[in-house]
Amino acid sequence: MGIAVNVNQSLDNTSISSTSSSTASSASDLQSNFLTLLVTQLKNQDPTNPMENNELTTQLAQINTVSGIEKLNTTLGSISGQINSNQSLQASTLIGHGVMVAGSQILAGSGQTTPFGFELASAADKSTVTIRDASGTVVRTLDLGSQTAGVHTFSWDGTLTDGTTAPDGKYSFTLAASNGADQLVAQPLNYALVNGVTTDSSGAILDLGTMGTTTLDAVRQII
């Protein structure tokens, strides 16, 4: 009985020390310490009250659990590193390409405009886009009709309501979508050019220039 208690106490102390400090002994050290302690205890145990098999099995199971957790953490860390590496490689192929990300901006210049779009969670039987200039004045309204659920991309020809060409600059848009009497929620999307890719602990980060940065999973469409 005394041997089992001593083994338990020693193991408990070792486990507590390992948990409280990142520099504590590894699982292999715990196994080595356990075996050394066990051999010592067996040599000095009371022959009239020896350690029973079930007590020994319990202690070995505790050590194996610690070892298993350490191996699992190592494996998960390796998998996470591989995923981040693959993400970065995938993201690097987007450099120089246009993407659609959350936003409501349209740029006009030299008679051309950047694409715009939206994402619908469910189908709409009516959808209307309202384009405004930097001062908030409505300059054009586009009737886009019925749309299915999903991501949709459109282009504005750059003409105003009166038929003249829109001045160069930044414009914004809003979307009204409905299905019967139900108003639908739509995520507006604007165009951005991928200038570069960086990485951090969360994975690949896309540099969108004046549009800022975004994550790879925030890209809704590649143009």
C-alpha cells in the first residue's frame, strides 16, 4: 500500500510540474522517471505487502496518456504548419489577379469602371443596384431582375442617368433584393487587385493595395 502511494505522489508531483511550465520534462522524461522510481520501489517493497498488478497498470496508463497527448500535439502542429504552407502557395498564384471581396466601392477612370457584385443566400425575383458618387448623390440605378442564390458579378458602363460619362473617381453602390414580399439580405462585393501575399500565424494575407488586406477565405470570386 505504501509503495503505491509513493508512486502516485511522485507521479502527481511530476505531472503538476509538467503542466505548470512550458519547459518542464517531456513525456519521455516522465516515462524514464517513472521506470526508475518503479524499479527502486520494487527493490525496497515490503515482501508481505507487494504492489498489486492493477496498481502498476494504472500508473503505466497515466504515463501513456501523457505521452499520447504530447504526440498528438506534435502531429497537430505539423498538420497546421502544412496547411498554412499550402495556403501561402495557393494564395501566391493570385498575385496580379482581380478578386471579389466584401465591399461596396466602384472605381471609374478613363471611361472604364471596376466590376461590382453581391452574394445572395437565397434566390431573388427582384434586384436593384443604386450607384452614388462621393457626395452621396444617386447617379445611376440598375435593374438586375431575378437572381439565383450565390455570387454574382456585374459591370457598370460608366454612364450616368442623363447618358453622360461619369467623371473619374470613387463611387459606391447599394443593393435592394426581394423575393415576393420578403426583403433579402445581400453581401455587396467589390473588385480588388492582389498585389502581394504575406503570412502570419492565421495563414495567408492578401495585399489589396488601397483596398487594404484580406484573408484567402474572404475571397468570394477570382476574376
